[in-house]
Amino acid sequence: MMKSKVLHIYRCLLLASSLFLLLLSVVPGAMSVLAFYASLIVLLLSIMTIQGNVYWCFKLVSITVGLGMLLVNDYLRLFAGLPSESLLGKLVMYSGFVTIVLFGIKRVLSMRINSA
């Protein structure tokens, strides 16, 4: 019982961290890149919270990080981003996000199969 409450608090803290890092993504310059890398770490930590059919934390954190990456982040956003940044650098960061999300989806599917 106590373990599930601690895990629930941990999941909520991960979600709050991803929302806080979303705010830091607006800051121009190196801060937006650091916020993106920290968001990837939070996304990796949210994968560890997947248990059985409980994966809301991973789902919400991945949506928050994805929206932050594509729409908010000063360095990575799809429109009106920094013109001096290379497309290759952006693609490497996009592929890191996609790889982590695919790993999380694989874990969700395997946990759902194991719990059935």
C-alpha cells in the first residue's frame, strides 16, 4: 500500500518536472537545449514507472516533451526556430526522442501482454 502511494507521488513529480522543463524550453539559447536533454531524462525515468496497465505517466510525459520539442523549444521547434541551427543537429535530437518513445511503447505493450 505504501509503495503504491510513493510510486504515485513519483509519477506526479515526473509529470510536474516535464511541465517545468516545458517552461524552460522557451528561454532562448543554451537553456532550451539543456531543458530538452533534461526532458529526455524525465521521459526515460517515466518509462520505469510503467506497470501492468498503469502507464498514464509515460503517456503524459511523452506528450508534454513532444509538444515542447515541436512547438515550444526555441532550438528545436518546427516553425520560427533559430535559423543558425543545422537540420542535422535537429534530426539527431528528434531521433533521440523518437527512440525513447518507441522503447516506452514497446515496454507498455510487453507489460500489457504479461498482465493479461
